[in-house]
Amino acid sequence: MSKKGLLLYDYLIVKGGAERVALELAGNIENTALCTACVDRDVFSAADLNAIEMLDLAVMADRVPVRIVKTLRAFRSQTVFAKEFDWALYSGNYAPVAVHQRPGQANLYYCHNLPRFAYDLKEYYLERLPAWQRPALHALIKYVQPRYERAVAAMDRVLANSRNVQQRLRRFLGVESTVVHPFCDRDGFCWIAQEDYYLSTARLEPYKRVDRIVEAFVRIPERRLVVASGGSELTRLRRIAAGAKNIEFTGWLDEDALRRLVGNAVASLYVPLDEDFGMSPLESLAAGKPVIGVAEGGLLETMIPGETGMLLEPDFTADDVETAVRQLTPARALAMRASCERRAADFGKEVFLDQMRSAIQGVS
């Protein structure tokens, strides 16, 4: 692909699945630059960004609402250079507004999720805020929604990372899309051994429901839990786990440390609310580790109950997590290894990259 392309993604501040996909696209689709609102250089090292042409808009803001507004404004007003590229691929919730800098040119949107606080999780977030803060969230939603919707409507083509996200785009925006599942990094995540701990790698945010996992392991002192991530819930989760010597919080880890943890675990636990797709479970499968998940969202598209782990009911409790952990013994987890690795093979990187190249060629 000789044409010059531009990939625009919100920001690189945590090492999540969407961030990994953005870096792989920028690094593997030839002649592609990556534009982002900001990069946390303490999280993403020079090695992570090696050989990628970076265009950093240098948006600085610690508070999330302020960061959202500043990011939208930066992509809308500071991306005049975008018109110089032959094609543009947008990903994230805020980067797509840069499409207005490229009217009549080739524009493609790869949607990992909608801004969920403004759509399917709006009531969830409002219910958890004190009454005096709710007007601020309403104002943010009123600011984000029309800008996001106009940007998506301006795209030549929309791709979704799962059938789950495809349905959300149709339900909330009336937009049709094509599903292109993300890849699983089978080279980076692989079996190493089986040690004595279970693993949670989900961000520590309320809708990820890691609190139910921690509560379950407080009741199972003979089983170890490693929570390898960070987020706004960290302090509260530490309080829940106070005195539980079998629970460890590592914070965010570099890529090599995370891969070692996954490769040596018994199994992973991943139980978010209606997850868009879910990269972490696939990475666990690639390492031959089964997953205790939840029967909703993207996990329905990747997990095979009884073969690659266990799926809890959507209204599960900490008691249900405890029961599942007791049932998924190290011996049972080991017996699932081959099935896990086979399932991960269905989500290969080259298949994903070929699909994305074909989609780009179709609009450029």
C-alpha cells in the first residue's frame, strides 16, 4: 500500500486493547503515521513507539471531563495537516471529529466502542454520581453527542470491532457497519507454566466490576489473586482486600511483566458490564489460560463455555465468582489449555491486518 495514510486515535495513556490495536496498525500498515491527543511517556516507552511516525497534539489534562473536551477541540482544530494524507483511519471516541478537516477525502472509522457514558452506560454513570454532580455529566453528554454523531455520519465507511458494537452503532446512531474483530497477540502471549495464582487485568473502573472478583477471593484464602492494572477504583478495592494476604495489587505493568503474569497464571477473570469486545480474555486464551467471564457483550463472540473457561450470568454476584473459582481448579484449567490456544488462533494478526488493508483500499 504505497499511499500515505493517517491513523488518528484518542490518546495513549493506558495499555489497553484498543491502544495495542492502534500501535499495531500504525506499525504494520506501510506509510502510516499515528496522530494522538497525548502520549504518557511513563506508560509507553520508546520501544513501544519504535519506528512509528508520531504526531502528538500534546493535550494536557488530569481531570477526565476536561481531557475529553480538550481532546475534542484539539482534533477538530489542530489537525489541518490531516488533509495532506491520502486516507485517514479514525479510532476512539474523540479523534473522529478530525474528519471535518478532510471533506471529500477517504475517511474510515474503526469503532471499538461508542462514548459509553453518553449512550448505553449513561444511566449507570448518573446513578453513581451525587445529585450535585449530575448536571455536569448531562452537560458533558450534551457537548459530546452531537459532535460524535456528526463525525461518524461524515465517514465513508464504518467498521465495528464486534457484533456487540455493531448493534450499538445501529441502535443509537442508525449507522450500519462491518465487523472486523481485533487480533490476538499470540506471539507475545503464550504458555510459560502454571503457578498458583489467578489473574485480573481489567482496568479498575466501576463498570469493569473487579470489586466482585476481589470480594470473592477474600472468601477463598487458599487461592491467590493478582490484580495487574490500575484505575479510579484502586483505593476502594484495596480497602475491600484489607487483611487478605492472598490478594496482590501490582498496578500497571510493562508489557513483558504482563505477559509473564498471564503466561504463568492458572486462569484469568474478566467480568465487565457488556464489554465491547474484550482483548484481555483472548490474550489469556493465547497463553493457554481459561477465563472466568460473563455471558454478555463481546465475550459471547470469543469464549466457548466449558472449553475455554466459564461464563457467569449477567447478574452474577461475588458468590457466583467464588463458586466458579472453586470449580476451575488448576487441574481443570490445565485440561483446557489446548482448547484455549485453538480458539485464540481464530483471531490471527495477519487476518486482521489484511481485512483492515482491504477496507482502506476500498475507500481510498
